[in-house]
Amino acid sequence: MLPTGMEVHVAWATHHRWAAGQCLRRHPTYAYALWLVLSGTVIIQSEGQTWELSAGDALLFPPRVPRDIFTPHGAEWLSVGLVAQLFGRVDILARWEQPFQWRPEEQTKEFLRLWMENIIAFFPPKTEAIQLIVGGLAKALVGLLLHMLGYDHPTLLPQWLHQTLQRLQENPAISVTELALAAHFSPVQFRRQFRAWMGLTPREYLRRYRLELARRLLETTDLTIARIADQCGFESLSHFTRTFKSAFGAPPARYRKGTKDAKS
């Protein structure tokens, strides 16, 4: 089972067809690169190491690492850039800090090929429906990767933090004090532990979460602004309006109108 709160985004999706002798210097990216070689040979060099991939080989390449790519006899391969995070902060794929090469079994390889080809065909998504399709396929890819590479999600976060973030998703209006009590910490301990894991104080994280939730609801629903303010846990409509304008540069009503005008 994939962990609650997992979000997966596609940074790029490409079907490569390179001629013999073609080479390229790739600069570091912010996403993990998943490759599946369909034919030919691809040679990757990075930081003094070399990987040689032939038809049927897969590679998971970490972000922020430059690489030189060379096809001595020509090659064809699929490439999808993946960002997979838990609750918007924890990198699910972070344990693979080095490039990981393997040869999937035939059935697994067919799943990888089919899902990657469909992501490539729909990318970049032009409608919300297509965005759902691409997001679902990307999650399936990450799920398959985690299964193949021996994933055990409870080790990603301590139980108290995972439960805290789940409570926040279920009830965005919950207070930091209530979260601390449920986690069996004093307010000071809770703040210290939360910040150590998430890089933000509980109050900062709560504010960002509520704003992002409100933004998505403005873009994707017809709920009234007052209803969104209440559902996202803001203390009043005026407080929501001020906070939203400060974060996104426009009050909620104008922001919603702008997003609808852009889609029309």
C-alpha cells in the first residue's frame, strides 16, 4: 500500500531516439530520472563512474548529479522525470542517492514501458482530466519502483509525525495545540521535533498547507469563498482574504476569476 499523503509530479517525459555517436552533457535536474532502454546501447558517465545500458535495462538516476550520455551505435529509450514526496516535504526516493541500474523481469518491464509511453503521450497535460491520468500513471510508476527496490514506508517518518500529518489532512482547522496533545508532546517539544523533521515550525507548515488547499479549492470547485475559508481552517473571511493576498498577490475572488479566464 502506498503511504497516505504521497504526491508524485512529472518533471519531463521523453521518447529518445539517438543516432550512432550522439552525445550530450546533461546538467543536474531537480527530479529523479527513470530510464528504460528499448534498443541499442546507452553509456552514462558521471563523477568518474560509468553505466552501460542495453535493451531491457532500467536506470533510476538521482537529482542534482550531472551526467554525460553517449550512444556508440544508436539507441532508443524512454525517460520520465519523477518527484515523489510525502506530505510535500519528505523525498520518498531519497534512499537511492546513487544511480541504480537493474534488469526488470519481463512482466515488470512491460508495465514500465506501457506506463512510461502513456505518460510521454499525454505530457504535458492540457486539461485537468489529462492531468489526473498523468498523475495516476506517475504514482503507479513510483509504486512499482518502491515495490521492486524493497520499500517499507513506515521507516520514512516516525509514527507520531505520520499521524500528525494525517490528522491535519483530515481536519485542516485543527490547532497546533491539539496536534501536540495528540502526539503526546509538550508544545515546546512538539515544535522542536516537528521542525527537525519538516524544516518548518508546525504553525508555518499549517499556514502553508491551508493556503495550498484553499488555492486548489478556488481553482477546482465552485464553493463560496466563505465556505473555503471555513473549510481550510481560517479564523475569519477577512483573515483568509488578507493571508491569501499576501501569499499569492491577489485576493481569493480575483485569483479565482483569473484562473477561470486563463482556461476559457
